[in-house]
Amino acid sequence: MEVEIISKEAIKPSKPTQSCCKVHTLSSLDQLAPSIYVPVLLFYQAPSTPHEQHANNISSQLKNSLSETLTHYYPFAGKLKEGVCIECDDEGAPVLEARAKKKLVDFLTLPKLEELSTLFPDDLQWRSSKNSSVLAIQLSYFDCGGLSIGICISHKIADVCTIATFLNDWASHARLSGDDQFVIPELELTEADVVTRRYVFHPTKISELKHTIASDPKALKNPTRVEAVTSLIYKAIIQANKIRSLGLVKAYTLAQTVNMRPRMVPSLPRNSIGNVVWYFPVMIKDNDDISLERLATQMREGLVKLCNFAENVEGKKWLLMAAELQDNGSEHSMDGAYKVSSWCKHPVYEVDFGWGSPMWVSTAEYPYKNNIILMDTKDGKGIEAWITLDEEVMYILQSDEEFLEFASLNPSN
């Protein structure tokens, strides 16, 4: 798909940032987060107004409302500095505008994941954000009048809950306009020779999967959607790895992210900004039981343990836990270490700029090994799984009959 950049502009906060707020010091958890851009892509169908008039109106509406929103999210208009702070100098967030020379309905029919990269600003998705702008945006206008909004925001200041909150606040402004300091070493990510595949788990298949897990008298009686789908993916990955490595990988670790805002005591507001997430590990040794029932049970046990810990959470304890988690996983080969991030239940499909909810919300192909991102489907009942693996492991997983019984590879939206 051909995409032509037609403009680039820095959008500044509508009001200058106060002098006392010119430097935003990152929290302990923010300093620990990797310096990469998290990509989110929202697609909207064309409104009834003519194409050119629509594009001009939307451009003005989105830029003006973004400027208003950045007044409240002023660090997002700044630049990262050395991974410990943000210079809130009001330089602004770069906003690119582009023409996508294709109809949106054609693009969404069997979407090609490699083409999504053209809809993000400056190819920043999952790239380094060190000493760069915190936020960058690309508005892409399709031939039919449809629109995509691609954002890349530094993980140093935003987890998925922050991103969803920011997007909904920006959308709200758009609708109204229509009408202790110390340095912590961050997690380093290294690009690898990997492939990303998008699998969709439809609600009926998830119900069948949950029933399969709950049928074991010793298993969870009511596994969540995320627990059920993650158990299936983890099992398929372990089995594929055993075939590929001929049994040389002896242990596996799945690190699952958790939004800690509602789990802390006292709980934090949903709109708390920054990285307020942590992980719990699900560890498997070579001869351990990897039935769906056992994996789902281990996930629930790990979540409960983490939540119990969070009752007395504070910055230094988070860091002690990070060290403990790293030590526990040190014996595990990197080939057997995986991360799963659930973006489910975050209201990204409620991002309404005044012309309705998105037709589809996606992310981008992931350039780092052994990663799974789970996202809601538009109905809020199904799950999209963006799975990134070594090419050989992915090839084996794609032939797993149990996995394919529940998962559909890259269907149309």
C-alpha cells in the first residue's frame, strides 16, 4: 500500500507549562521500563461529509483537541532525557498527516501486518525512544474517506492503561470541539529475527476453551478469557519449542503483566499516568504437567500471590521484587522466556472523536523475540493474540491441531 506524507507539524500544549513543572522526574517503575515506543493504531470508517472537506475538518479538529489535551498531559509534549526525566519544554508532539492510497474496507479485508508499519509516524513502532519525543502521531486518510490514527508513545511514561486514558481524554476534547530520585537500569530489548502472527479467538471458541479447562475437577471452575487463551498459547509454544530444540530447552518462564492500579491498597485511580504494571511468572520445567488445566491454575495462583504482595507496595519493594523475579528466572534459557501483555478490558474501542467508535484497533509487528499481546475484539468478548516467535517455533505452532481448533489466523475484520 502506498502512503504519502503530506505534512508534519509539532502540536504544542494550548497553555504553557508552568516553570515549576519543566522537569518531570520518572518514577521508579517508569525508570525500569524499556525506552521503546508502544504503537497503537485505530481505524475509523468514513463519515457522510465529502472526502476533502472531511479530511480538512478532521485535521483541524484532531490537532486543536490534541493541543488542549496536552495541557493536561504536558510531559507528553516533551522529550526524554537519559531515561530518568522528561524535559517539559512544550516543544510539542510531532503529528504527521498522510494519504493512504487504498480503500479502508480493502485494507481491513485480510489485513497484511507488514503494511501496518506505513500507518505509524516515522516507523517508530517498538523502536528506541531514548532522548526523543515522548509522543508521535500519524493521521492517515484513506481514498474512501476512512481514517487511521497511529500513535507511538514512550513506554517510559505510559503503560496500556495510560494510553487508553489519554486516547479517551483526547477523544473527549475532540467531541467537545466538534460540539526520591535515583537511577535504575532499564530493561533492554534486542531486536531479533522473528515473525509476528495475528490469531483471533472468537467468543464461542473461548467458551469451549473455558469449558475444557473447567471440566477437570482439580482445575479452575471459572477461568477468565485471558487465563484460558494464555494457557492455550503457552502450551502450544512449549510443545513447539520441544520439537524445535529436540529437548535442549529444559525450562520455560511466562511473565504475565498485571495492571496494579485497582490491586494496590489503597487503589489508584484508573487515570493514574505512568507504568503501574508488574509481572508474575509461570515457570515450567521439562517434565512438568502442561495441561491447560494446570497452566490456568498456575496463572491464577501467580496473580493471587502478586495481589497479596501489592497490599503493602512501595517503590523499594517493587525493586526488590524485580530483583527476585530476575534471580528466579536466571536459570531459564532466553529461548524459554516469554512475556504476555493483556490489553483486554482497556477501553480503546470507546475512543470516539465524534464520528463513532473505531472499526478496528491494532498494534504493529513486534521486532523482539518471545512476546504475546492480547487485545479485545470489537465486541469485547473475543481476543486477538499478536504472537511473536522465532520463525522455526512459529512454523511448528501453526501446525498445532489443538491450538488451531480454537484460533483463527488473521481473519478479516
